[in-house]
Amino acid sequence: MLLIPCPYCNVAYPELEFANAGEAHIARPADPSALSDEAWSAFLFERSNPRGIHFERWYHVHGCGRYFNAVRNTVSDRILLTYPAGQPRPTLAEIEKLRS
């Protein structure tokens, strides 16, 4: 089971407290109705599935009820960093600096 630190509550909770809300930092289309069916389908369903560092969005269902972003290593299934929604995506150098 993952222990996920909520950046708003400042406590790590079991993953059962949270809901995964998909990949983080996805650029939303300004005018979805202007997209073709293929482009809209790609936006809704096609996501990266990297081996290694992955940026995810999570929702603290049984806590503060807020969305936040997490950096997870998909190989080790470890949460490396969490940060509030709306903050820019950290670089790998920033992630390492914050972890040390």
C-alpha cells in the first residue's frame, strides 16, 4: 500500500484515502467543440505510460477534499514528491534537490 503525503494536510495517509485523477499537467483544449472526433478522443483517452518518473493528479477524498499533484516512480511504485495543484511541473533536478 502506498503512503501518500497530502501537501495540504501535511500528513502521509494510506492510498485508500485518495482517488487517482489521471495524468497531471495535461493541456486542456481552449475550445473542445472545435476539435475533430479523433483529436477529442486522443485528448480524452491517450496518455503517456512511462517507465520511471510519472506526474499524476490525486484527489484527497477522505480528507481535505483537494486535488494535488504527485511524482511517482512507476518502477518502484514510490511517491517521490507531492505538491499543490496549480504549481508548475518540477524538473528532475528540483525533485532530487527536494528529496535530499
